[in-house]
Amino acid sequence: MKRTFEPPPICLIVLSFVFLDGCSQAPAYDIMGSLFPAWLVCIAVGGLLSLIVRMILGRRHVNLLFPLLAYPCLAIVITFSVWLILY
């Protein structure tokens, strides 16, 4: 006789909460009556902060080896950090 494994009902309940967590409404900001997704706001903040960092480094005469690679990567890191901090 072959035995099959049946998880206890509490495991099914906990797993259903884990999988249904993504079914909530997406985070959005209401800007002048129009809803913008939160990831778009995070990208804008990341771009602006990376420009500010570029200006600060330029005033201090810091030359980067690969600026075409460094600044987009900096914008991405800042964007993801803003997303993780706020959401």
C-alpha cells in the first residue's frame, strides 16, 4: 500500500496567505488627479538623486573611470533603494 503525504490544514491556510499577498492593489500616487504607479515615482527620484550626486562629484573634481556605466548603475541602485525603503 502506497502512502501519500498530506499536509495539515494549517499549512494550506498559511500558504494561501503567502500566495494571496500579491493580490492587493498596486501602490500608486495621486498627482493632480492622475494615478502614477509607485515604481515610476521611484525611477524619477533615483534619476534626480543620481544627477545631484553627479553635480557634487563634478564640483569636487572627482573623475570616474567609466562614467557611462557608473551613473546609470548609481541611478538603478538609488531607485531600488528608494523602492525597498518606501515599500
